[in-house]
Amino acid sequence: MDVEVPMRSVFLGSKVRTTVLRLYVLAQSVMAPVAYAVVGAVMDSQGRVLLVRHSYKIGLQLPIGGVNRGEAASEAVMREMREEVGLIGGTASLFQIYSRKAGWATNVLVLYRITDAILDFRPNMEVREVQFVDPLDPPPGCTEDTRRRLAELAGVVPTGAYW
């Protein structure tokens, strides 16, 4: 069932949204000191990679989401991509597993390459815009982590173990 939601209620003020997200991440890290996330490198037929502009982060990045307790990462990445960027169909293949420090917790990020998918994107509370980019020529505004992942996906640099 589709429910009409006024845009101003979907896009809360930036400071409120950021504060709520930080409190949520803090609560998660207290309950589970290892955060488990999936990242989708959605590829189009021309070899370009989907980047998103999150509502709560600065810069263009790969779409990312959380893995629920007991959920397989391969299922989580497809669910998150459906929810955040309107992914329809597609095939996910494991690309790399990374680790990074997130405060006193550890963040494990599992990157999947997703092919043969269609997008039906609509701006939402988490993702404001999407664009496909050439991984060898990332646009201005990409984070350093994103530039590194794009180079890894393109095979220009070896994959690392740390995000």
C-alpha cells in the first residue's frame, strides 16, 4: 500500500537527522560492538558504478546498509539496494570483505558487485540522488574511500583489507 508522506516530514532537518543517526549508531555499538554492513557496487551495462549522495553524509559514495541479526549478507545487500536505490532484480557476487574502526567498535563491510539490475530510484530519507560514474574517472565530491573502492573495482589497484 502506497502512503503519501509530505516531503518536509521525510527530509528532516540536517542537524536533527545527523544527531538521530549518531545516537542510533552509538546505541548499536553498545549493544553489538561489531557493526556489520553491506555495500553495493551496482554496475550498469557500460561498466559504470552507481554512486549515491546520502542525506546524512558528505560526498558521493557507494550505497551502504546494515545487516539484520541472522540475515545473510547476500540477502541484506539486495534488500538494502531495493530500499535505498530502488533496485529491481540483479545478481550479487562477493567482491571483498573490509574492516575499519568505528569508535571503539569494529565495522565489517562486505562489498558486493551487482549486475543485471534495473533502478527505479526515488529520493528518500537516506539517499537524495544517484548517478552512474566511470570508475576510472570519478567525479568531484567522491570520498577518498569511494575513489579507492572504484579503483579496486576497475582492477587498477589491488583490493585492500581495510576500508
